[in-house]
Amino acid sequence: MSENVNFMPVTSYLNWDEYFMLQAMMASFKSKDPNTKVGCVFVDNNNHQLSMGYNGFIAGINEAKIPWGNNKSVPLDQQKYAYVVHSEANAVLHAKTSLENSRCYVTLFPCHECAKMLATVKIKEVIFLSDKYNGTVENSIAKKIFDMSDIKYRELKIRNELINNMSQYFQSMQ
């Protein structure tokens, strides 16, 4: 009998970027926001997850008393924007260790307010899935903050092969 009978070449379907972006996507599913669900994961140099967050209302408040609408024609106190804590902020607030030199995987490119916070905690890179607000003033400010802080940022394109594999996996579970 061969000594290598149970040895075979193995590979993972996922690279590290895909793995952590999928975690950020899963975190986004916890968001109750009816319009934009965002998830975020911070990872260290050893590919260990440091923290995770999603966009949601302030912890512990009665959400039934606060609007989820995004109609900007009404006063700010009647819009979700006055009360939502962004995924990046939630992840920073829940971190149990320093996020310095970490990577931030986020499903939506950070706003300028989150960019300030990410620069302040000295992350090294932002990997994002969507840049939906590209070209807006706020988006340009966020990118300027990252550029001035030497924070790299790049878009991650999910491979069609991975999407197909995931779809087949979920279909096989039914």
C-alpha cells in the first residue's frame, strides 16, 4: 500500500480578499436599513479578524420611534441619517484591540466621516465592493483623506466562478 494514499492536492475556492469580503457581506445582512445594507470587517496582517460591524441604529434605543426613511425633503430629525451608525464606526467601536495597520473590508466605499475615523485609527488599506457614490463631493473628500493619510484603497471584483459556486452550494442545500 502506498504511503501517500490519503494525500492529495487541495486548494481553497476563496482567496483572503474574497473570504473577508464575504464576511463583510454577511455582516451587512444584519442591517435593518431598507435601502442600503453595509458590512465591514477589520483584519490584521496575519489574516485574523479583529472586528466586524454593520450599519444600524444606536444600540439600546427603541427603533420603533426613529424613521428609516431617506427622504431628504423632510427635516433631518425625520430621516435615518440622523440616527444610523455606519458599519465602519460600529466595527471601530466594537474592536477589542488596536486597528492600526489593519485592512478594512467594506461593502460600500466609506463616506468622508468614516474616512476621518479610519485615518485616525491608522488603518493601512480599504478594500471595497461598491463605490456607488463615486464622483460626489463627499466621496472625493474621503479619497483625499485616504490619499493624505497614505491609506491604500481598491475595489474588489467578485469572480463569476465564486458567485456560481455559491449559488450551486445554496441550491444543493434546498
